[in-house]
Amino acid sequence: MGAGHDHHHGSVANAAARHRGRLWAAFGLLAGLMVVEAVAAFHTGSLALLSDAGHMFTDVLGIGMALAAIAATRRAGADPQRTFGLYRLEVLAALANALLLSGVAVYVVIEAVRRLDDPPEVLAGPMLVVAVLGLLANVGAFALLRSGAKESINVHGAYLEVLGDLLGSLGVIAAALLIATTGWWWADPLVAVTIGLFILPRTWRLGRAALRILVQAAPEHLQVTAVHDRLAAVPGVAEVHDLHVWTLTSGMEVASAHLTMAPGAEVGAVLSTARAALHDDFQIEHATLQIEPKASPGACGAVEW
């Protein structure tokens, strides 16, 4: 016997969907300023401005992934061949983001170290103007995302990215002011190195999280043994085996397990109690549970993955 349990995957993105307009506004604002910063970085010769543009790219992609998650949820049932919808697109985008931004950050750090020996002149005036515009864009995006960050994990991630980028913009402004007032050209590569080193650990964490999902490892915040023990404690369950717990996309954990019933146990009661335990104790909203009578000749054999 088998049973599936699904509180409609759309619930994951419902909170984000309520803030879709704000997400699009923040996306457009930051994407426009990211392009301006990148163009200005090459025009002024500022490596700090280029690194800040790269950091802003993480904001844009983070918000884009939140929007993609909303769209994927709405289209989840459109194609019967995609039984889990398009949720993994968000994870693939996160991995691409991590790889691309790691490359940008490594380039910026290497180039900044090279420039420390003989820092080139940069156009401090345009650099300052664009950095201030970048700061204002981040403040605007921060205000747009603040309310949604309390309700959606995707919006919260984008909100944290914008918050971090505020610091980068302040660093570029400080470098531009130092160069304009003192002619200390080392300020630009030093700020670039700082921003690059600030970005790298975050992108590696993002890439590691995406890879964990793609290889279907159990979520870090869940102990599989704890899930096993909780299911084994359900009245009427004699044994738990073939247990798997994985993440479909951010904030959406999935589980499957085989439960061997004790003699006299009632199937409906066992299933409902087990589902409630997974939902209430581990926030697992989708669980597929197979019920097996004890010592049944047709019980499944051991499966090795």
C-alpha cells in the first residue's frame, strides 16, 4: 500500500507571489544600475566599481530566482511528464550564479593584487557618482523587499543579498572620496580585494547548497536518524526502512519511507499520524509512505542506492 501527502507545492511560493510586484520593481532597479556600474567600471578604470557590479549581479540573480520559483509553482502541473514541476530550475540558476560570480571574484582579487604594485589612475568623479547611484538603488531595493523577507525564504535570500551589497557600495564611495581628496590610488584595488573576498565565501556556500540539493543529500538542518526514530515511534509502526529525505528546491523538503505495521494496527491511523509527525516536527509537506504488513511475503527487499 502507498500513500502520498502534498499540501500543494504552490504554498511554498504563495508568500513570494504576494510580493511579485515589489520583486519585479527591485529586479528592474538593480539590473539597470548593475549595467551602469559595469559600463562605468570600464570607463573609469575602477576595479572596486567592477567588483561592486559583480556583487550587485548576485542581488539581481537572487531576485530573479525568487521570481522563477513563483513562475515554476504556477506551471507545476502544466506538463504531466514533469512530475515535480520546474522547481530545480531555481537550484540550477543558483549553481550557475555561484560559478559565474566565483570567477568574477577571483579575477577581481587577482587583478587587484597585481595593481597594488603600481595602481593606475581612475576617474574618481564618475566613479563616485555611479557608486552613489548604486547605493540609492540598493536602499530602494532594500525598502521594496523588507516586508516580503519575513514571509518567503526566496525573498529573504534576495533581501540579505541587497543588505550585503549596501556595504559594497559604501566601500566604493569611500574609495572614490579618498582618491578624489588625497590621490591615494591604492584605495581602489584595496576596496576591490575587500569586496571580492567578501563575495567568495558567500558564493561558495551558495554553490555547496545547490550541489547538496542536486545530489539529493538530506537537508543539513534535518537529521535522518531523528526522522527515522520519529516515524518508528508512531503507534502501530513496527519497523521503518528505505527512508529517504531530500530537498526539491529551497524550502521544500520531500521524504519517502516504508513502514512495517504492527499486528492489529489500523492503516488510516498510522498514515495520518506519520504524516502529521513529518509535517509538524520536520516541516516536510510532501511525504510518500508505503505501508507493509508485518512478515508479508510480498514485502519489499532491501534496496541499495
